[in-house]
Amino acid sequence: MRRILTILPIVAFAALAGGLALGLGTQPDRLPSALIDQPVPVFGLPPLGAKPGLAQTDLGGRVILVNFFASWCAPCRLEQPALAQLAASGRVPVYGIDYKDKPEDALRWLTSLGDPYGRIGIDRDGRVAIDWGVYGVPETYLIDRAGRVRYRYAGPVTAQILTDEILPRIAALERS
């Protein structure tokens, strides 16, 4: 009995350490989203600056990319060139949701880095992000013509991700 009581904490610690090690190896872009193939959540967000705000009624009729970002998010800086490239191509509208940010900081950030968004909604308290199942910014979603979430990418959208992951999915959604 004493031997079991001595070994039990060691086994429990090893199991916990193994679980944590596996979790740290998880890629955030591979985390599942409960919204895939579901309608976008009902929401309505006020605008940032002179751009129109964003609501679920704006998502549909054509394939649309929605990107959650914040001025305080370092990885969000990395994806601005790829998002700007996509927006400039005119392939799909690129809409943004500014997550837990001060409007003045977001406007200054977009002015300095470039603004790829056709519409921007401000999610000051993060409630809309919770409804979307956002783990953290940046996160990007592809919405189909029917207003359903078809793809989610967690992390910065690079030119490589755009080419390998997002553009082929846009093409498939446009064909369907």
C-alpha cells in the first residue's frame, strides 16, 4: 500500500506533464471551430472611423473573408501585406473586426500599415469574438454566399497561407 502511495504522485505528475507537452505542440490553426458549416452568429458592430460597421446581414450573397485583428496584436502586423494583396485583387471583400481595441489606436495602426478592410466593426468587449469562437487574434474566416462559415484560420495570414490555404478555398466556394 505504501509503495502505491509513493508511486501514485509520480505517475500523476508524468501524466500531467505528458498532457501539457502534447497541448503545447498543438497548432492553433488546427483547432476545431464549432461554426464550420453553420450560419454566422447574429451580431451588429459599430463602425471604425468612416468605414461602415459590420453585421451578420452584411455577410452573404458572395464569398467574404472576415478577419479579427487588433492594434496591440504583433502577429496581426505580419498579415497586413497578404490581406492588402487579397483586398487589392478584388477577388473577395475583406472585412475586419477590431477586437478589444481602442478606436484611436486601431485607426492609427491602420493608417500606418494600410487598411485592407471594406468594412470594420469594433468589438470593444469581445462578445462577438466569443460568439464566433475566436481563440485569439488574428483569426480569419471564409463565409460562403449563404452566410455560412466554411473555413477558419487561426494565426497570421501570410502570402504562403493565402496561396496554399485561402485562395483555393475561395475558388471552391465560388464554384459551388
